[in-house]
Amino acid sequence: MGDEKIQTVKKLNIGGRKSQLAVAQSEIVKKYIESRFPQIECSILALSTFGDQVQSKPLYSFGGKALWTTELEQLLLGPCDGHPQLDMIVHSLKDVPTNLPDDFVLGCILDREDPRDAMIAKKGSNYKTLADLPDGSIVGTSSVRRSSQLLKNHPRLRFESVRGNVHTRLKKLDDPESPFECLILAAAGLDRVGLGHRITKRLSGPEMYHAVGQGALGVEIRKNDRESLDILSHIENVPTAYCCLAERALMRHLEGGCSVPLGVESSYDEKSNVLSLSAIIVSPDGSQSVQDTIEQTVQNKDDAAALGVRLGDTLVNKGGKKILESINYDRIHEIHKKPASADASA
């Protein structure tokens, strides 16, 4: 389909979650589309999903990534509960399962904000890095990937689960009665809602490798919706798409979900067409890890996916598969439930 056919599209319904961050992300996609196609009017529908409603437990303990996507996907197929049919859903790409249901596809990947994790210290704190924190300090995170790397690189620290939207988590951190000395959150989320000033330090590998797809926006559509696919092809960021597709292929090859302790870093050089992908798999107690980096020329999406698979094979051969197969998520849940005085390595 060319631009001529797109001229017939007059309205698009964009869906997303109800949080401030999710709405901001939907607004970004709306702005991109309307800037490129002024004749198209975009409306945004913000919905509260089951994953938003259950704030008392870490995601790995009750369903993982599908909690963010399933209810919105129902509206891609047709109107439901008084809501109109959606044409596309905007996600934080790190929340999108690597294997989507048969009816849906990832229509495009947009520009990537800073993909790194960030340390956010309690208001008034003098600590500037994780290394500065006193022994036994409690770090707030609900991510197995983050806690595993914390235990590997900072075993003297402790961690506890903290969930909720960005503002809720910061309120919990800053409460004088809070046990948390700092939080680990995605830098991109803080930047997108105007809270980048709260970031104490942006974390990179080898101290903290970020999540697959972190910082990027993914737009999900119906598999056979050629009109939406063509519109989205005009706003996709190709270098970001290559990096994220390589990361997602790696995770898919390892059969991992959002709770798998897999961290990545990637970059794409548009002059040389070389994509570099680094990854680490860490056992939940931080005692075992494997990591490697692969660089190769990537000129299309299939090349990017092949690179991810290749790195996955390398990590498997180095023992990564054994680490993943030995993970006991019930045991991890027990670690998160222990009081602050408990031994973090238990």
C-alpha cells in the first residue's frame, strides 16, 4: 500500500494502559502519526489492565507480561464492554511477550529513550552510587533481572519488591518510614514523565545490563491490518528496530519471559551497518553467570534476529541454559517476602 491509499484513512483508535507513563507513550505515537499524516485523527483510549490492578505481588509470581497485553488485545479484535475497537496498542516494548498470539503482530518499533536502568536515591540522601550504599542497605526492585545482578555485583546489599506506578514508587521511597535506601527503575520511564531529575545515577554494564526492549515503544496491531502496518512503516526507527529485534530473538531463543534474569546492551552503527549485542544471564542468587558479545553486519530484520539467535547459542554453550532451567520462581518469591533483616542471599 502506498501513500495514496493512506489518504483514505481518517481516524485511528490508539489504546494503552491507564498510567501516566503509558498515556505519555500513546501520545508520542499519536504525535508521530499525525505529524506524518495530517489528515488522520488519532484518539487515545487508556485502560486499566489486570497487571495494573494487582500491585501487591511481583509479576513473575502471577502471570508475567501477558497481564499488560491480553485485555487490550481483545479490543483489537472488536468493541467490548462499551469500548470501541482499537486499531493499535502502544506498549513499553519490554512488556511485550516475544511470542504474540496468532491474531497480532508487532507493527513497528519507535525511537528508543535511554534504555539503561537508573538508581534513584531517597530524597536528601548523600549516596550517589550503589557502591556508596552502606552494607545491608535495601534496594527496591521487583525485577529478577535487576536483583540477580545486584546480588552478583553488590552482594552486601539487600532488596525488597516494590510495585506501582512511577509516582507511587517514589512516594514509597521518600517516606521517612520507608526501608528503602534507593530504587532501581528504567531511566526511560522517568524521562518520559518529566522525572529524569530524580535519577541519581544511570547504570550500564557490567554493573547492570538492561531489559530486552527497554526504553523502546512497540506498537501492536492485527496481523492482517495492512493499512495500519503501512502507516507505522513510515514512523519506525530502523536502527532501534534492529537492536530490539536482536534482543527479542535472543530472549525467544532462550525461551525466556519478562522475569528471566537476562540483561542486554546493544548498539547499531548506521555507517558500517554493524550491530553489537551483549548479554548476561545471572542466577537469581547472583552466584552463577555467563555473558558474551557478538558483532556482525545487519542490513534487515532477519539479519538482526539471526544475530540474537547466534548469541543465544553462544550463551547456551557457556552454561546459560542450565542456569535458566534451574530457576525456582517459588524460591525467588520467598526471598522477596523475607523481612528486611533476612539474609539477602538466602
